[in-house]
Amino acid sequence: MRKNFYILGAAAMLAVGAHAQQAKADYELVVPLPASIELTDGVGFLVNLNDPVGVTEHVTSAIPNPEGYRITVDADGILIEGGSEAGLFYGHQTLRKAAGANADQTVEFPAAVITDEPRFGYRGMHLDVCRHFFPIEFVKTYIDMLALHNMNVLHFHITDDQGWRWESKKYPLLNEVGSWRDRTVKGRAGSGQYEYGRYGGYYTQEELRDLVQYAAERHITIIPEVDMPGHMLAALAAYPELGCTGGPYEVCPDWGVFEDVLCLGNDETMDFLYGVFGELIEIFPSTYIHVGGDECPRDRWKACPKCQARIQAEGLTASDGHTPEDMLQSWCTAQVEKFLNAQGRQIIGWDEILNGEVAPGATVMSWRGTEGGIKAAGVGHDVIMTPNSYCYFDYYQTADTEGEPLSIGGCITVEKVYSFDPTVGLNADEAKHIRGVQANLWTEYIHTPEHAEYMVLPRMAALSEVQWQAADRPKDYDAFKRRAAHMMQIYDKLGLNYAKHLNQH
């Protein structure tokens, strides 16, 4: 049984412990490293992390960043102050991580004053449950992993060509048909190919509402993604009338980019999108809704009379190197944005939404390197940086792949993640539009929870320091490796699977 490493507020936190000292906390080993650690004269405080006596906490406007906190430790106890309940939470997490693997014992916390706040307000991890479907209990474990690393967003990729993973009551065939595929290409070796049979599943609305609450208790927002108008074969298999050719279509057994996409000349398609997003926002209260927008071929639209009629009716013309079909996707994204804005929501899209007229209020998620983010910030759009050159955790994490589980390819080491600076190439005004950083876990070749854990840990630790630490803090990878080794002791204590490639360059 995996141990739960989330601590819910002061009621589960600290007290004067037994008389015997078991261990001594080390603030310098916390990941992400706090902004300021000032050791003070005097005696520290012995506490046990499972008992609240001896700790006080309160929210104060003296800490302007709502996620910031201050910890004061002296012989009389521990005071945690936060800019909000979230700030208090991160203060608690710092104490726990300072105690490390001894967090369930009596620990001496040295006298100190610790002040801290995050660099970015959006600190995310992505999880693809479409290519391979993970039990809801693992998704909760994944959320706990985010909480351990001071992250506050789970980008939940829940629709794609290979499966529709959330219950739709308005469109039941999305689950009866779209959530299951008849075969799955598991992987490849040379020219060989390995397959297994019928595969799939989906989360009920009740499960998802419970998941949203579970995340909120850990100060994590779940941002759902319905990827459109491409990556929609699961929906087309269920409702073939939504495609340009009428099908037949199948829930895709393989990985890649496919020419069959939603028919944007069909009024039923737009009604479908409004219906789907309307249902989605009843489950997920996040301000942001991710609308995908990536890897959408235009071949079907070029040959489709309905799509060409839409282009003509809307006056969509080629502009600045963009085709009328590019503009058709921009038109669709703008319609969905208007619908969601009317419901008090905002959209995020992959950087392909820049190919045309980007929806006015869209936040751009830059994945094809940082160039899309730089371009979007330059014209005033908010940006989440998640470049595949630093933040794709489905890549190998060592150049020596012998003995490593099958991955999609490439190599991003822990050190490479740690070295990422998300504002390079931007001036001061443009840098203000970088709202955060995220890493992505695509799961074409990841089909067990243990494999997923292995791919993100300890790269998640390196990412957390990119997300949290101030821009002017010097990078010291050797010092980070000591902190990461300390985190590995916590991973061991929690029964998490992780890679041990800290010395790879």
C-alpha cells in the first residue's frame, strides 16, 4: 500500500514530540529550495509531524503573494504565516520535506526564519490518459506527487484519437464507442510490432467531481483538455456524421497525426462542441479550459464542400502566409472561446492556434520549442512554457538507453530540465506574459503507473525549481543533486518508482 504523503493543514501537523531526538531537519535540502533560510541563535523545536500541538498558523496580508509563506522556528514552537491557505500549505510542505524520510518521527527543527514565494503562479504537470488509461487512484497519487513538488495545476488530457476518457451524458456514444479501441499497438522493436486486444475505459462524472475536490484540498486546479478540431477520431467513431467524409471511423489503435478531423462546415459539429464544453464545465470549475488545437491537418477541409462553404460564408481568406483553412481553424477556436467566455471561462491552446488569427483572449501553451511562446508574448498573449526541448517527460532521461523502458525517443536529462530558463529571449514587458511552466507526460509507450512514476521522477524535482525559484537565483546543479538525493529518500519512503540518472548530462 502506497503511503499518502499529503498533509492536510495544521490538524495533521506538528507537536512537541517524545524526549528523544530522532533526526534533525535540514532546510537546505528542501525541493524547491526556499528563497531565504536564515538560521538564528537559540534552541530549535522538537516536533512530530502527526500531532498539531506546538504549532500556530495564520493567514496574513503582510505576505502579499497568496502562495508565499514565512516560517519562524524557536524554542517556543513553530509559527507558519501564509498569504492564503495555499501559502500555509506550502509552509507545511517545506517542514515535511526538511524532515525527509523521518517525517513520521520526532524531528528537531533548527531555529530559523524561512521566507518563500513562487516565481510563477502557474506551475503545472500534464497527464495523458487517452493513449493509456490509468486508474483513478493513480491519478490521485499523481496529484499527490504534484503537491509534494509545490505544483498547483494538473493539465488533464482526457480526449484524443485513442480514447474518450470522461463520461458524457449528453453524448453517450462517446463512452459506449469512443472510450474503447479494438486493438492497441503497444510498441515497436525494429520492424516488429506488438499488439494487445480491446482496451479502454473512462472516468464517471462522479469520479471526476471527487477528483476535483481531492486536488482542491491540495491547492491544485485541474484543467481539462478536449483536444479539437484534430485528434478527434474517438468522437468521430461515435458520431461519424461529424466528419467530412462520414466515415466509417475507428478509435485509433496507433499513435500519430491523422487526416480525419471534425468537419467545421457542419453546424452539427459546432453544436456538438458547445454541448461537450457545456457539459465539461459543469464538472471542472477551473477558469482555464484547454481546447487543444494542435496537429490538425487541413486535407479534409480542402476537399470538403461544407468546409469550403463555411470559408466563403465567413469571408476567410489567406493572410500573412496562412491559408483559408488555417483561418477556418482560427474561426472555430474563436467560436468556442466566445462560448466559454460567456460562461466565465478562458481558453488555453497549443501553439498551433497562432497559425491564423489567434483567439483574442487565448493563453498559448508553447510546446514546439519556446518560439511560439516568444511570438505570443510579443503580441500580448499570456503564455505557458512547455517546450519539448526541456519539458517532455516521455523522452528518455539518459543517453544510455540500454535497460531503460521503451520511450518515444529523444533525451531530456534531469540536468537539462534544471537548466531551463522560460524567459530567455524576452524583454521585460514580454516576460510578464510568461504565466508559468509545465512538463508533459504523453503515454503512447507508458502503460502502467510504475512506468509513469519512473518517467517523471526525479525530473519533476528539477522542474519544480524552475517553476518556483526566483529568476535571479544562480543555478547550481551540484547543489541541486544533493537536494534531489534527499527527495529520493522521500520517494523511497512513499513507495514511488523513480529513475536514478542525476549524473547524466
